[in-house]
Amino acid sequence: MLFFEKRAGVYYLHRLTAGGIISGQICGSPYSSDVWSSSSVTGTYTYIGATVVPGASGAADSRDGYASCMVLDGAGTYHLFYSSTTSDPIYQVGRSTGTAPGGPFTKVSAAILPAAIKGQPENPEVFYHSGLGCWVMLTNQVNVSAGKTVSNRAFFSASLTDWSAASFCDYQRICPMDGANVIGLPRAARSSAANNLPVIDTASNALGAVAQTYDTNPTSANDFNHVGRKILWSALEPAAKGLLFTAPAGAAPLFQDDFSTETAGTLGGQNGWVDYSGSNAKPVVVAANGSVPAYLNMQSSVGASLVVNTKPGVVTQPAAFSMKANFAANCGVGFVFGYGTSSVSFFHFDFDDVGCAIAWVNASGSETTPASVSYSSVAGVDTVFQATVQNGTIVLTANGTKVLTYTPTASDQIACLSNGGSIGLRNGYPGNGTRIVRSFSYSVPASAGVAKTLTRSLTHANFVAEFAVMFDTSVSGGYCDLFYRLQSTTDLNNGYRLRLSAGTPIASAVAVDVAGVDYPITGMGTDVQATQGVLANFWHRVKLTVQGNRHQVFVDGEKQADFVDANFLSGVALALSAAGSNSRFRLMSLRSGDEVAVTGLTPGQVVTLRGPAGMPITSKVAKNDTVLLRANHYPQTSIDVGGVDVLAPSGGIWGGDVIAYPISGGGQPLPGFRPGFH
């Protein structure tokens, strides 16, 4: 069954028809569809006719054409939206029209979405959203090479019949929060009592939240086109306003290389690289191989290897460098700065699996290490390393955490910062293990090196914060910060910072001392993961739970930090900050916890917390006069006792609320502890 609806007292069942078999288990292409009807939901259904069939050779629906949803407009026309596929396959969305819910339907177009934004859409679900004031189309996106659906994309259009100017947003993807391995088939919760229109729930969201079902998490890794998938609920929460931090001028990379265009072998002579390794072993470029990205291996068994890049020319301060790399034990790679100035003098900023160092090679070729530090890292794990040279100071960071700062005082070192020279990469020696560099970039840091910051006074201690964030680009170097438990409203010292870095798979939390030096938090939990990459143009959902001395960070449902630190147990201000990439925040909220208490109950009463469209979140049977209902996300829409007494306050139900039963006749006061951008 493709979809099922009731119109004017008649039930219509839209069915998928297939001409093939996949893996001997389920129906396969070519796909088409037909419709059946009955006066009773449990009665005998009568065949009406075909709704969509594949088109002619060369058409956008030459292989598949099957119905997905239907919309009735104000003029009495039924618009049937359908999935269309070519034999390549290339996926699109088509539209047919008819004058009755059972057809017949006439094709208008088999490809209505703009090619530039459509992706590989399938299974369209179309409805009008009164809060947004536009038509919405939910689709799943097919990863053709992987042979499965991997994300859900929404399109927005002012017109039901013309989607050429539509915009889009990817709102779900494979991740711990949404589902593992596959995700697809989004469907809005509809009401048969309202002519099959989706329920736009304004109780917990002023614009109107939409409850949707989707399928995910098959019983085995082999997807077999939806075999064994589970049906899950989720809520789509629109926002009319957001907070935008624009990237300061000069933040974009002036040179970057992911080593995907070079051929395997000696790096020198390719993409501006010059090899100064002398008689030492040369770094080797390994070309892309299937799903394994290209990379540069700076491994050397003879001596230190050195490559510089001539494309940027002479680079002086201010300058920022970034690389994504991982090293074998006791191995590392460093940034080269100022090579060629004052004969052979230059800096190299070195990182390895146990620490980092700022090294100086003088005009005579003698090398010293004016600054170094040890820190905990993991050999063989991809890490984003960065160095900034600005205002006479060198700052090194690892995964967004500042680990070393050095301000030269020697005249030749100061001159090198100002005069500059060539930039590049250098491996450290001894050690013959692998030194994998996946990307390298150079940019001018954000103007004055000061990120844009917005501060809000708010006395707080224990809380749960949630917000959505999007980077316009996923280039390494961009980041956004949430500062919390700050001890002052006038600066960002003395408190904690949560950082989400563009182009990395990790969110990091650090404490900040009175001098503004970042100290990495130690003692991360053993269940912490960091596999979910930060994507461009995707709304990442971030959750920060702070209770006493324990801090937990989740990105898209994956725990990325879990630590204990008691330096600051409360604060008087919060702050948001960002630099390096346009960063957008939406739906930011703080609440006191994840539990709602309902009091005054009689043992045996069933209490249910519900989301948009009555979506059940959790339910408990009262054992005494109080139940605690827990949800991972708020706001939720309502609470009912025995399915009869219902509380649905304007603004929703929030974690930390205490609700006294009986609840009929009005809502309860809500916490005033929720700054937000809505």
C-alpha cells in the first residue's frame, strides 16, 4: 500500500504494482500504481483503475511512476504527486491531475523539482503549512551508489503547481537521533475528519509543529528496499526567526588541498607543491580508492620530509592554517611558516599523538623549541589541527581546543612573523609510522581575531539546553560556541565553552580561566563517540545537559562529551559566539531538566505525555500520587490522565514543569527560564 485516505465518506487505497522481484524477496521495478475504494474501512475494496504508469523512453518516469500523495485544491482539482525514475536511475517527482479522488489522472509533468536542488527525491508528501504560508514537500533522498535512502529533504514552494522556485532543507539523516543505516518515507500525520489535511499543532510551536512518521533501522544491515524497517515518530518544528553570525571578511580559505587531484607518487611539482626533503624519503600521495578519501602520507624512514606550497606566494601574519590528520604512535606533522626568509630560517608548528610544539630554525639551520605542551590524544584518530599567527602571537588548537600559545621576543623570530615566506608541511623525525594528512588549508583569520559574540544575563546552575545550528560551509576553521556558567556579564573568562567546529566530527568542551587560556577537560566517559561529521547546510541538533559537576554534550543524538568538572557550579551569563563560517542558530531553549512531574494522582491512573498530533512520547501508571515523565526533547504538546483530562497549554509542556491534577480547566505556570530565538 502506498497511501490510504478517506474522502467524502469513501475510503481509497492506493496500491503499488510491480513488474520485477528484488533478491527473490520483494517487488521490484518497473513500478506503477492503482487505486481501490470501499464504503467501509474493513469492507470489500473495488478496483477503480491505474493512477500512474511509467512514461515513454527518455521521460523522467521511463522506468518507474507510482502515486505518493494527493492534494485537493480550492477549485476541486485533485493533484496526485508521484515518484518518477529513469533507468539510470535518476529520481524526480511528478504531478498528475484529476477531477475525482479515484481518477482518472492526467500527467502534467514527470519532473517538477529544479535539477539544482532536487538531489535524488522519492516518495513525495505534499501539504500546505499555514504557519509558514507555503506548500511543503517532504521526500526521502536516495544514495544511488549505496543503494539505499540516507536522508529526508523538505522543499518549500509558494505555488502548488509550480515548484521551479522552490527552496529546500535537509532535516533528517542517518544518525543516532534519527536512525541507523537507512532513513526514508516521511509522512505527515493527517486527520480524516479534516479532509485528510495534516495536523498543524500550534500548542507547542506558534507556527505549528507537524508530526511525521518515517521508516528506519532495518533488522539487518542489508536493506532490501525497506524490508524489516521500523516505523518511528518525529516532530518537525518550524522557526520564523533565527540568529545569524556572518563570517568576517577574509575567513574563507585562500588555499586548500584535499589531495584528490594529485596522482600517486612524489608530491613535488603538483598543485604548487615543492619538495625540499633533499635526500630524505619523499611524502607519498595516495589517490582516492572507492570510499576511502585521498590523503597525503608524510611517512619518512630516512629523515624529516619538508614540502612547501608556492600558490599563496609570500604569507605573512595574520595567517591561519588547518589540517585534518592522524598519526601513528610517536609520529607527527607540523605546519611550516616563513620558509625562505632570512636564508633558511622558519617556524614549524608540530603536532603528534602526545602533544605539540613551536619550533624555530634559525639562519644557521640550528633548531630550538621555544614552546611545547603535552596533552592527551589518540594515535590513528582523525583530528583537526589549527595554527593562527596574528598580532605577534602563535596559537595552536586541536579539535577546537586551544592547547598552546607563544609570543616571540627574539628579533629574528619577530621579523619572520612580519616578513613571512612560504608555507607548507613538515614531518617530525625520528619515527617511521604513518602520518596521514587528509586536508590542508590556509586563510586569513577573522578580522582582528575576535569572534562575534552575543551575551545574555541569566543566573543559572543546573539546566538542559537545546538548539539547532547550521554552517553555510563545512570548511575547517569555522566554529560556533556556547559559553555557559560565566561568572561575569562583561567577558568570556571564568566559565565553560561548548564548541562545534565546521568540518570536524566532534564537539569539544573546555574550561576557561581568568587569563582566557583554554584548558581541555579530562575524564571523558567511555561511551563518548565522535563519528558524526558536521555538514554544511544541515540543521544539526545540539543538546547540553549540565547537572552539578557533570556535563554531557549530544550532537544529532550522539554523545560527544561527558565529563566531571566542579570549577564553576553556577553562572550569571550565557553567550553565543561564532567565526570562520556563517553560523545560524534556531529554536534555542533552556529548561531545568528532562522530567515533568504530575502530582495529585490516584494509584492506577495512566498518565501520558504527548507530542504534536497526539503523538505518544511516554506513558506511566501512577504507583502513588506522583509520576515523573521523561522525554529527550521539549517542548511537548499535552499531558492526559486516563485519556480524558487533558492539559495543552499555549507554549507547550517543558521539562521541569510540575503539574497538579486535576488538570482540566487550565494550564500550569511554565518556567521563565527559556531564552530562545523563535
